[in-house]
Amino acid sequence: MQAEEHADPSYADVTALDTLIGSSPAGVAVFDTELRYVYVNPALERLNGMPAAAHLGRRVGEVLPDMNVRTDIMRQVLADGRPREMTTSGQTWVDSVIERRYWRVALHRFEEDGAVRGLIALAQEVTGTESEREELRRARSYLTLLDKATVSIGTTLDVETTCQELADFVVPEMADVAVVELIPDADGPVRRASPPGVLRLRRAGVASVPELTDELSRFGGPGTDVDYQEDAAVTRCLAADGPVIENLVGGEGLNRNRSGPSPERAAAYRALGLHSAVVVPLTTRGRPLGALSLVRAGDSPPFTEGLDVVVARTLAGRAAVDVDHAHRYTHEHRVARELQRSLLAEPRVPNPGIEIASLYLPAGEGALVGGDWFDAIPLRGGRHLKVMGDVMGHGVDAAVAMSNYRSMLRVMADDEHPPHRILERLDRAIGQSGLDRAATCLIAVVDRKEGTCEVASAGHPPPVFIDPGAPEARVARVPVGPPLGTGFGGYRTTVLPCAPGTVLFMYTDGLVERRGEDIDVSIERLRQLKLPPGGRLEDLLAEVVDRFADAAEDDIAVLVSRSRGY
């Protein structure tokens, strides 16, 4: 059917064309060389839900703004005359409960008197078949996505890194914007209280397609506290422990966030074209940790029940397990660090004639806490005992075991027993206590009056002595017994010279263990340590940090002391 006032005068035989195809059950359109409608038949009027007159002189995108049409293919047919077929999808003006419809379109170039006049398009709706194909394609794509998630999310034991990995992973495969928000950790930093009836979450991961990044950044990145009202999608999602879908054209209603002025935020969402969102909970062990919000914008299809929700929930569930592991690790790490820090405070000076300095360097924020410890205990007659130990293993258990070792040794250190006897008593006590953590230990009893140092080792690296004016330090290769807690015993005490002014240097194996290098070679390197007569012990520790700390893979503990004349 044709409206003559809009017809191109070059199409002289439109009446004949209408007679030929006007009654076709397939939708038929004729386009000019600028891809403007010049004819539509009654079947296409019905398909598009618009009269012919509303088509003529306009392009497809102007008539059907929600239709995805490959105009590049149409231009190729105009250029070379080869017929082609294409599948278009979207919505027409016909009311439909189907969110996306599909048409198969055959394109032929239309010529008259040897001149190219335009295109003839024949459209047949294939929504059922194409929907099934599209669903199958999406299912396969999502299965591949879930496989990739296994190696892409949860690569560390850091909460923020895991959340950011989740956000990065789902953009752009599932969404144009992704936000991961967590319920604040009760053991974490103290935060301002939220108003009554408001859910406060901490934003932990944000990702978006490049064209939205700059605009979205002003709504807050990772680390931002975000408040949600009771009727917000995120609040409802966590309350019900289930997904919430909001398909909101132009962003209407997406603004449930009280962290900024509602009108401005709603206007910004509309300007960005955000139109559809799904929020799924991050839940593990029956406990909600937070929520994953996915948002689509522009030409991206709206979220629907079915695959979108299933995949989003699956990804969120997997990520929740990783976040929970990271939370528990962070808590354990914090407790162990605090316990270790309290036990590794600078030892009090055992006697007035003694200088002491200590150093503790954790392997790094991401490393598990070790069981290093040291102590200094006064004895009678100007003597004092120093100990350096290292409980095997890492984490809270190692830190607790370290505390037990330290306490028991303090009880057993007395004037009546030489170092090897103290180690034997401690080894027996550990066995009787049921403590299942072995430990290395070095005990040194310094006698300023005699100028000696009695040393016994339970599997620990040897001490180093830095004598005043000596060309190099002394590495004291004392007999080494088995670690404490093994029950083997067999420790020996060695008496070594330790004149006034000599520095006694004790350390844990983190200082000297290097991957690919024999530990004896590393220990021999300690002979290079020097300290000028009267030099500060703190300067020696600074030298240790400069020369040895960078290559360390484990915690480092160092205890240095120097005695003056009796």
C-alpha cells in the first residue's frame, strides 16, 4: 500500500508492484538508495504496528527505534547487487509480551531501466526459532564464562582484590556496569553509624565499559560507604536472599541510594542510558556478605529471569566463597599480627650495663604470620639470658604456640642450669603440654664479669659476634641439637668469648634463607657485618635491612646486644 504524496516519482510502476506483492503474507518494503521507505505492504504494516504513511520517506531507525537492523548489509546489496539474508531483532510498535522478537529478512536490489532504484526487503517473523537459538547460544556462552571464572576470580586472599576481579570479570560479558558491595566487617575499621532504617554497605569493586567510566566515577569507587533505603533493590535482595530484577527505562527508579541527591543521581542514570539491573546476593554458609549489582545500558538487552539470573547467582555464589575465605584469612592474619606484635616488643634491658636493640620485619602484608620470637631475661651476678626462637608454621596457631614457648622458657630460665639443660627441660615440657608445634631455639647466657657467652642451639642458625676493631664478624658454629618439641633431646652448651664491647647478633632463618642458595653460604655472608667501636646498635640494624631484607621470603627477627665492662 502506498501513499502517493511520499512516493519517489522515479518509481513509476509502484501500482503494479502493489498488485504483485501487496497481498503477500510476508512483510514487504521497498527502500530508495538512501534506505528510506518508499513502499510497505499491508503485512508489514501489521508487523510494525504502523500505517504505511508513517513509514514513507523515513529510515528504519526512525520508524522502529528499538529494532536492531544491519544497514551495512543493506548497503552491500545496493553496491554489488548480490541478494543477502539477515536476521533482525528488537521490538516494533505492536504490543507483545515477548521482550525481543526476531525476523528473517531477504534483500534484493531493485533496478529500473538499468538504473539502481533501491532495495526490496521481504521479512518473515521467526521469533520462536531464533529465540531458541539465541537462548542456546547464550547458554553455551555462559557455560564458557563460568569455566573462566574459576581461574579469574579469587586469585588472592585479599577481599578487595577478589571483589574487583568479580566486577571486572562480568563486564562487558554480562553487564555494562558491575558493582560489588559488602556488609562492613565487624572486625574492620570503625565506621560512622548509619541512620535508622538504612543499610550501609562498603563498595569493594566497580567496573564499567569504557564509555561510562568517567561519568560513573563520581558516584563513588571502592572504599566508599553507600547507604540504601529499605525499598532499594540491594536492600530487598539481601533481605530476601534472592535476586531482584529492575527493568527501568531511562533509569527511572534506579536511584535508591542516599549517598547523593536523588534527583541528580536519577538524572545522571537517565543521561547514561542505564535501563536494566539485576542484584544478586553474595551468600555463603547461610550468611550474607554483600551484593553484586549488574546494570545494562544503551542497546544492551534488558535482564530477564532465566539464564541471566542463574549465571549471576552462580558467579556471585562462587565469589562469595572466595570473599569468605579472604575475610577469614584477614581476620586470622590480623589476630596473629597483633599477638606477635605484643610479644615482639623491645625486650627490657636485663642489666644496666647492657644495650639491646631488636628488629622484626614481616615478609609482607600478603604473607602468613610466622612464629618468630625473642626475649631477654636478667640473671644473678650481672649475667643475663637472651633467646631467639622460631615456631614452625604460620598463622594464628603458630603465634599462639610462640606465646606458649616464650612463657615456658621464662619460667625455666634460672641461674642453676646452663643453656643446654634449659633446652632439655623445655623440650620435655612441650611434649607433656601436648603442643604440636616444633620450634628452633637459640639460648645465649652472657657473663659480663667473665667475658663469656654460653650458647646452646635447638636447630637454630648460629649466633654472630662482632668484636670491636675486628676485620670481620665471627660466625659461631656451635653444636646443633634437634628442634624443640621433637622429644629427642641431645643439646650441648658451648662457651665462647664475649668481651665488653662485643656485639652478640641473633636472628631467625628468614634473614639467611634464600631460594636456590645453600643456607651455609648465606650465613657466611654475615661475617661482613661491621659496627665501629661505640657505634649505635640501631645503625647495625639499618645495615641489616639494607643488605638482607629485600630478598627475604619469610619473616625476619633480629636481636642484638652489647655489654659494657663489669
